[in-house]
Amino acid sequence: MEQPIAGFHLDEASHWVAELACGHFQHVRHHPPWVERPWVITKAGRTSMLGQRLNCKKCDAGAPPDHL
């Protein structure tokens, strides 16, 4: 299920994590061989992605919201 990005935070390994409107978190790494996402490197890039939708597999699975 696609959900809009509501914010971002860094995890304990200093990787960027998208906070989705549904309450789930999803990594948005820019470290190939994962998906190459140069926008995640800068604050302006992350801000430009607010409201964009990501596929949330946790919603599809009926998982409870994530917590910091």
C-alpha cells in the first residue's frame, strides 16, 4: 500500500529512515547495491520528497505502527 512520506530521522547506524503517514518507518538508503537515492543525502533533497508515496509493506502485512 502506498503511503506519503511525513518526515525523516536517522537510525542508530546513521541511515536515513522515512516516517510514513501511516506510522511505519522505511529505510531510504543511498548506499548501492540497494536503491540509489541521491536526494536522501541533503536536507533539501529530503524536504523535496515530503508527501511523495512509498510502498509500505508493513501496511500490507497489517503491522502495528513503529516507534522511535
